[in-house]
Amino acid sequence: MNFLKVFKLSQLILEYLLYVQDCLQSTNTWMQQDRQQLEKYIAAARIRLRELDSGYRMSKRELRRA
């Protein structure tokens, strides 16, 4: 009887570990996709920042000439 309890407990532990592994894989996949989207957003923001900085510098030069 004691062996059956240990066997059932080991089955439950194994099922739990498989469940946790699946949850972690899902979370990892989601986080990787989210990271890729954030990297694209950051790259676009950097480009926009460079454009704004360039426009600011040109305006500053024009004001100095005026």
C-alpha cells in the first residue's frame, strides 16, 4: 500500500512539473514576441528622434542667421 501512495504522489509531481514547463514555454514565447515588437518600436523611435533632432538643429541654424 505504501508503494501505491509513493507512485501516485510521483505521478502527481510529474504532472505538475509538465504543467509548469508548459506554462513557462508559453510565457517565454509570449515574452520573446513582445520583446521583438518592443525592439521594432524602439528602433522607430530612435529614427524619429534623429529626424526631430536634425530638424531642431536646422531651425536653430536658421534662427542664428536671421
